[in-house]
Amino acid sequence: MFSEFYRKEGDRIVCTLCRHYCKLSDGQTGVCGVNAHEGGRLRNLVYGKVAALNIDPIEKKPLYHFLPATTALSLGTVGCNFQCPFCQNWHISQSNAIEASQEVTPEQIVDAAVREGCSTIAYTYNEPTIFYPFARDVAKLAHAAGLKNVFVSNGMESPEVLADMKGLIDGFNIDLKSFDPAYYKKTLKGSHAGVLDTLKRLKSEGIWVEVTTLIVPGDNDSDEELGQTARFIAEELDPYTPWHISAFHPDYKVQDRDPTPAETLRRAEAIGRQAGLAYIYMGNVPEDGNTHCPDCQARVIARSGFYVVENRLVDGQCPECGRAIEGVWG
């Protein structure tokens, strides 16, 4: 399937799906491995070719303030525009085995979501920006069917794609993996400034955003860096943006580190509270991710793992003091 997200530059084309802006000669593929220059146009090689398809609790994305206790039909393809050495989905994100993928149409995806009683379609597992032409077609049909759309992303969307997403993608979980530009460039092969800009653009458009930081021991777990991340969320987004702080476990190319200690997550939580963040959740550890009212501290949503065991919200408000709790509640 050919994509409209490119511009011509002499004999080459420039892919405008993400901030890498790969300049491609005919026959060349971008850093993601799945968008190629063919005869003066950009072809999305994974259009409709799904490598992972599951029904998940929306909390698993993780999205804790977006239609809690509902399910999302989650899909991904192969390929990625990052090269994170600790990737937990590396078997598809760092793969180019397109032919091994299952081919489906946007109509089939939406029909399956409706049939299974899902409220949302989640574009996830690998970086969805690289298959945005397919996600876009699915998302349009999803809205027509009364479903919502969410992206679980590394935040490298181009401004062109972000503008196109307005009114189509309803929520995001963005990985803010570090606050060190050099780490982003050298280790992750991405752009720290680009991710920060994406987050600010999404907030300015009123799109629901939650942020995840995977805390990797020795990489991004210093008080200074955790403080920079927390302060950015509180000051440049807002204090009511949920921050998911997740524990690392050895995977892919990073097998020489111990899992993130629980005390590191508790230290990060304390730093986040000091920065003024109201909603902080721990991930990949046996902690209950309960939501409390920022004003009266009443527990408004109780969770066990990825499942809601009690939702006390009344029309999105705290049942004790009546404060509106930030989120998309349906």
C-alpha cells in the first residue's frame, strides 16, 4: 500500500511519518525497515500485515485514566524506528520478517473488535507510527463503529502525522525513556527533543496522554534524571498527567543488569510527588495501581494487576468530595 506521507526531493523522497525524515533513493528502505521508496512513491510494506493481535485490558497499555475496566483489541506489526537494546518486544520490533505476518483488512480488525466487545483499538507492541497508514484506515472505521483509538508510542511522530491524528487518535501512552539527549541518540537511536515536542503538541491539542518511563538501573535511575523527567511532566504538560514508572527486567541485548529494585521505584515515586505529580503508578512489580483523588485522597479506583476491582467514580468525579478526576471515562 502506497502512503501519502512523503515529499519529493530531487530523485529521492523524504518519508514524513516520523522525525527521522529518512531520505530514500529508489529501492531504499527507511531506518524502520518497513517504509520504502518505490518508483517515486512511499510504500508501507506492513500495511495490513499484523504480527501481533490480542485482546488486552486497557490498563495493560498502560492507560489507567482511559475507559477503565474495558478491553482493547491490540495490534502491531514488525519493525521500529528505535533500536532500544532492552526492548521487551524485540522479536517483532527488531524483525523484518514481514512475510510471516498475518494479512488482515481494516474492516476485519474493526469487526473483530466489535464482535469481542472491545471499547478501543490499541496500536501497540512495536512503534505504531511506522504503520500509521494502516492504523489511520483502521481508526477511521473504528470511530464510525463507536470505538476509540489509542497509540502506545515512543513519541517520534512527525508534526505532519500529529496534525493528521487530530480527531482520530483519542489517547496516547508515550514512553519518555530518558532525559538525556545523548542517551536517546547513541543508545536508542531517537530524538529526545522530538519526543518532548510530541508530548507538548499532544497536550496542546487536548489529546489524553499518559507517560511511561522504564527505569533501567545505571542508565536513567539517578535522582537528577528522574527529577528532570518528573518536572517536565508536571510543568510542561500538567501535574495531572499520569506517570507510569516501570521496572526493567533483563531482555534482548541487555542481560547483564539486575531487575529494577522496588526501592528504586519508590524513590522515583517520591521524586514525582515532590515535583507535584498527582497520579503515579508502578509497573512490572506486584503493586496495586490504585487511583486516589488529589484533593481528599479517597481511593476512587482499586486495581489488582491490570484489572479494576472497584470503580467508585461517579460521572468521572470523586464520590467523597465531588472533584473531577482527570481522564477519559466514557
